[in-house]
Amino acid sequence: MGKRAAGFVLFRRLCGQIEYLLLKASYGDFHWSSPKGHVDPGEDDFTTALRETKEEAGYDESDLIIYRDTPLTLNYIVKGKPKIVIYWLAELRNPNKKPVLSEEHTELKWLAKEAAKECVGFKDNQEMIDKCQEMILDMDKKKQGGCDCP
């Protein structure tokens, strides 16, 4: 069985724009990604996502609006072994609340969709950002009563 990890694709709405939080790893290839981490023994995926987001970005569940019913799964190979990462979309309640980085990361960026996709680099991660953007825009339409009824 491969490694399993979980996290949140965090976004905020600031000045009418949707921005995604990306963290730069302080290890390996110094990649950029959303907060995530390995599932500990006895821990479920969602608990891992909460723990890792608190550890890596300083946000806890009360800081977030979490969309639990639409998890996204990435499957890829790391050092020749399969890895599965489960992500949930989560909105920062207070868009001005600053993240607090852990030692696992050296930088952070809040980026709009296209810049975020460029920053993450990996195709599966880019596609996930596209899916998240679609989900957010669909939710916004529903909130506005986006009915196509006559």
C-alpha cells in the first residue's frame, strides 16, 4: 500500500478575487502545495487535514468553512511508490487572517487561479485548482439564486 496524505485547498475572497494559499516546502524539491500531510496511524483523513492545516498554516477548523461533501483525490508516484492525497476545499472565514508557517515551509503565497496553477507546476495539482475554482463559482451561482428558470 502506498503513502496516504490529506489536506485542504485553502482559498480566500479578497477584493472580489479568489486566491489560493500555497506553501513552499523546506525539503526535497522545494515544491509548492496546499497544506497537507501524512495520515498518522489511527487517524482518519479529515482529522489529518485539520491537524496538518493547523501545523503548517496556523488555521484551525473555526477559521475555515470546509466543504466536506466534495473531497478531491490525487494519485501520483513519489520516489517510485504510489501516494494518495485527499483534499477538501476550505474557505478562510477572515480573509485578512495571516497564516503562521511551520518549519516545514519557507514561504507562502496567496495566488489567483492561473498564478497558483503555474506555481504548483504538476498537472494533477493544476487540474485540482481548476476543479476547485469551478466548485467555488458553482456555489456562488447557487447563492445568488442562479436559476435559469423563466
